[in-house]
Amino acid sequence: MSSASDYTPPKVWTWNQANGGRFANINRPVAGPTHEKELPVGRHPLQLYSLGTPNGVKVTVMLEELLALGHTGAEYDAWLIRIGEGDQFGSGFVAVNPNSKIPALLDRSGPEPIRVFESGAILLHLAEKFGAFLPKGGAARAECLSWLFWQMGSAPYLGGGFGHFYAYAPSKMEYPIDRFAMETKRQLDVLDRRLAESEYIAGPDYSIADIAIFPWYGGLVKGWLYGAAEFLSVQDYKHVNRWAETVWARPAVKRGRMVNRIQGDPAEQLHERHEASDFETKTQDKLAAKG
């Protein structure tokens, strides 16, 4: 690869499959399936196909929160999609999400299955379906949706921007790391100023705005993302840290973060979730029993 100082973009870009980086083996400039593979279907109304990344965690936290409120219709099967192995390019997954990104939800509770993709759309679908974690109208609803879509627009600068160049790019480059670190810190300041005046992101009540933002920015200040807590001086954002601790104390958040998780402490991983009792027998224990 050329260094940042001597690279000149070609007149016409072409795909270099050996361009390096952690995700080079699955990145490509075209859409659609690469192979035939049907998705499994469990017995619950909601079928989730995902991975325990921040975007995936949003949905599993939401589902666990709904179940904690007593919404039995939110029972779900969470199937593991290993994006490093290209599961998201199987024909069945592409049929649920033509964008080939996790998470993807198939709502089979009605006469015809409904596909929902993009994590924000899934949160909104579930909030409206069960009448929970979203104000019913007026200024409160507008505030909640504004912060929900703030996350959808902002997090790519944190993940695909800062996270990629700081943690995953094949070589460290000052300009992109500096540029996206600055933007990430600006976003943390936006949240910190908001949380200085509000208990939760959208107001006095916990909502889908918190559920969407926590896995990214809560995860960042708690040291879960990119090993960058010290680099970004996350301790300076005291209101974000207070909020992150409050959200993390919720049992449903702890459960949701375990589902479809394949990295970190094995005790905090539940590769697939089909029943509430699955949390009592961790995935690693099941694999050991089979082995």
C-alpha cells in the first residue's frame, strides 16, 4: 500500500481485493448473494439474524427490555450471523436484508412475515408494535426520534471512521485518525451537554434513544470499543459516564449484550438465544457438552 503522502487517486477506481484491513475478505463493491443458504426459523414470533456488535446489541437489548416488561409477544429466536465468514451474503439473509448488514428481523407474528432491516428501523418497529420505550406523541416523541436518528447518522463516524482507522486499518495514518478522533470527541461532547440537563438521552424516561446510543457511546466510555478509552480521554465526559453506568445496571441490557456475542469473556457470550433459560446455560458450556 502507498503511504498517505504519495498516494494519488487513479482516474477511475478499480477494486483491489488485496487492499488489506481486517474486513478485506468480506468487503466488495457489489450487492446481492454470493451463495445459496436458507435462514433457520425457530418457533417464536420474532426471528432475529444478527451478531453481537453495537448495532446488533441494540435489538437484543430492546427485545430483552420488552420481555422484562411482560410483553410475551416479544419472545424471539436470535440466530448467529458470522459476518467474518460471509453469512450475510447467503440468499436467505439477503432476502431479509438486501443491504447484507446485521441485524435483520423477520416478524412472523401476523398473517404474512414482515422483514425489517436497519437497527433504527427495527427499534422503531418494535417500540410501535408493543407501545413501549417511545413517547406517544408531541414534543417528547419528536425529541426521542431526533436522538434515535442522531445515532444513526453519527455512529458511522465513530465506527467506520475512527474505529476503522484506529483499530482495523492495515497501517496507522495520522490524518484519518486525527480527523475522526476529533469528530468522535465532538459527538461525546454533544451527549455530555445533553445529559448534563437530562437523566436520559431523550428526557426523564429511558427510551429507544438510549437503547440505540448505549452500545456505541456507552460502550466507548466503558472501554469496550477499539481499546481507545485512554486515547479519547473518555473520563472527561462525566455525564456520559453517569448515564452509561445507569443503563448498564439494567438486567435486560446485560442480557442483551450477551446475545450473539462471539468475542471477549466466554461467560458473557450466548451465541444463540431461543429461550430465556438459555442465559442459565452459556453457549460455551453447550459446546463443551457436544464436544
